Amino acid sequence: MSEQNNPRLYIMPQIKKEKKEEVEKRILDAIQHYKHSKKRSIRTSAETFGMAYSTLRGRLTGRQSRAGGHVRLQVLSEYEEKSIVEWCEQLDEWGHPARLSIVKDMA
């Protein structure tokens, strides 16, 4: 059986997902559009910037992004996490493996 006729060998093309920063920028742009419009319409602003009505409505009512909402659940601050990563990279440069127990003690 040839590869073209075998449905199990068909690989669907991957759809490129937008980066989180790009999506967040579009949401902020839509919020500004909504706030500065003469005729305020959440639906119009959402459609203009290509997002769901519920997403824009949620943000306008105070809902946080997923990343923003999970910040309070983080064990380490961003600075502490960055410091540990830099420390692990330094260990790697010296030729020492960064074992989990060592990293836990560092944290």
C-alpha cells in the first residue's frame, strides 16, 4: 500500500499558535478601543480585534489572564526562580549536574 493511500500516515499541518504576549497585546488594544469608542460595544471591539466576546467582557469586568491569575500560586518569586536557573546553568558550565535534591535545597 502506498503512503498516499494509507490514512494512518497522513500528518495534519500544524497551526501556528499566537504567542501569549501577542494575544495579551490584542486584548489590551481591544480594551482601549472599547474605552475610547463613542459608541461602546464589547462585541464590536472583540470582533475588531479577533477575539471572543466572553474574553473581552471578562477582562473588562476585572478577570485576570491565566498567567496573571496563577501568580499567587507560585512558590518562588520570578527573581528567585531566575536566580536558581542561573545557578543551575553555572553548575552545568562547571561540569556538575544539577541534581533535584541540590536544586530543592537551593530553593
